[in-house]
Amino acid sequence: MKKSLFLKNTGLVFFVMNTTLALFMFSFIPLFLKEQGYTFWQLILLYVGYTALASLFVMVVSVFRIKQFIATGFFLHCLAAFSFFWYSPATIYVYLILLGLITLFYWVPLNYLFFEHSQRETNATRSSWYYLVSGVISVVAPLLGVIVIQHLGYPWLFGLTAVLYVIPFLMAMKMIPEERKEAHFWQSFRSFKGLRTITFCEGALHFFGGVILPVYGLLFLHSESEVGKYLSYLGLLGVIIALFLSRKSDLSQKRKKYLYALLLLMGISIASFMVVETKFGWYVAVSFFTIISTISAPLRLAVSMDVKEVDLWFWKIREFSLNAGRATTLAIAAFFFYYGLYFPVFILFALIAFSYPLLVGYKLKGVR
């Protein structure tokens, strides 16, 4: 039991530390790159490259050493931050490669550690804490980043973040027990049958909020102060409701009825961006989407965890499928952004949201 609790707390501790530092610095990367002259479609293309590489890296590695991988993940975060401290035109290419490697070394084993002891009766609640932590931290961390940028400048933000990443790196080497796991790609890929298309679509929805909106939002937000306040504002929305609904979903085990309603609303919220023309309208549309996304995210994850054994192979193929979905849909989005066509992007992601619960109903007939 002691080991179980230790492992649970270890996953949470390292998730909190990385989320804090990521929101402190990495959330300002799109604005920084825009100020360096990058266009919207180029910013989106950066994430296309990173997610495509992430899927490739995840495919080719079959043996995971949990301690070493998570520690390496923090070291790679450190290098990513440091690459912007020494910013040059080559930085963006270094950055996308490092992000792809971070998916492999950090996110796959970290998710395994975080959810190792989750059960069907607690999947949604535990998933909600995963998203709740991000929401709570985002209330404070971006505002701290704004303070550093305004008083010291971007180089200090990047350099300070790189130094701070040394702390979780050293802690990971000390706290995480040695554990070796094997997850061969094709065997895991076949075992993920029924979830591949669903997870592909879920990855697309993740990065609508994680990439499309932050980049498109630069039409309305023009300074680091505005971006920081916007991110802090998002952190206040939906987290308590998400925890309540997830708990209720675990008790009743009726996921589908919540998903059908929430994803219908999500599709409507995405489509609403087509009529946004002012900063006030932007905030209204973002609020609507964020609340629905925050509430539904734990349920979307719980549905997948309900129907498969949640071992390291699960997180490996989940990351592969998520990033394949992200790379594909972001590539389409980059094409439309290149021509200044935003409506088709919102239509694409709205259709994905509308189709998601139908896919769950068709692919996962055993889910209530």
C-alpha cells in the first residue's frame, strides 16, 4: 500500500512541477515567435512538425525505463527553454524536435505513473484531477511569466525556466523507483482496436484548444499582458463543474449521455468562432468552448480507460494516435491559414466534435 501511495503522489508531483513551468514560459512561445515575424500558418506548421515527429518517435521505442525517461523528459524541457535563451532562426527547428522527444520521454511514462492505480470506478474523477491541476495552476503561472517578461525581458524568462527545470530533473532521479516496461508498437497498436479513430479525433480536439485558439487569438491579443490575463482567465473556468460531473459519471458509470450532450455543445461552440469579430466576442466564445472542453475532457479520457487495460502500452499507442490526429488536422488548418481562410478550420473541428460521440457509440458498444 505504501508503495502504491508513493507512486501515485510521485506522478502528481512531477505533473504539477512540469505544468507550472510550462504555463510559466511555454504558453508565451506563440506570441514571442509572432513578434519575431512568424505568420499564423507558420506557427501552426511548427506544431504539425512536432506532433508528426512525436508519433514517429513513439513508434520506434519499445523499452521504457520509467525513472530515466521522465528525468530525460525534464532535461529536454530544460534544453527547449534554453534554446530560446540563445534564440536564432534555427531555434524553431530545434524546438520542434525537442517537443517530439518530450512526448516520448516524458508524457508516455508520466501518464503511466499518474494513472497506474486508477480503476473503472474512479477513471473520470482521477482524469478530472489531471485537468483540474492544469486549470488551477494556469490562474497564477502565466501572470508570473508576464511579470518576468515586463520587468526583465524574454531572455530572463527562458533562462530562468531552463534553470528551474534542473530541480524536477534531480528529483526524478532520486524519487522515482527503477522500473522497466516493454511495449512493442504493432502488438500494442492491434490491442488498441476500437480506440484508434476515437483517440485520433480526441487529439484533434485537444489541439483545437491548445494550438488553433492561441494562434488565432493573436488577432485579438497583442501583448504578453493580454495573453497572460487570457490564460489566467481560462484557468478559472469549468474546473469545479468538471470535478463534480466526473464524480457523478463514475458513480453512475453512464458516460455516453454526458458525452453526447457535451460534444454537441462543443461543436456549436467551435462553430461560434466563425462570427467572432471583436475582443469581447472572442472572450465570450472562448469561455463557452473552454467550459465545455474542460468538463468533457476527463470523460473522454475515462471512456478510453474503461475499455482497455491501462498499462504502458495503452499510453504509448494513445500518444501515437493523439499526435497522428493532431498532425493531420493541424496540417489541414495550416493550409487554410496560409490562404487566410479561417471558416473551414472551424467547420472541420466542429464536425469532429459532432462525430466524436457517434464514434464512441459505434466503436465502444459496451460503454454505458
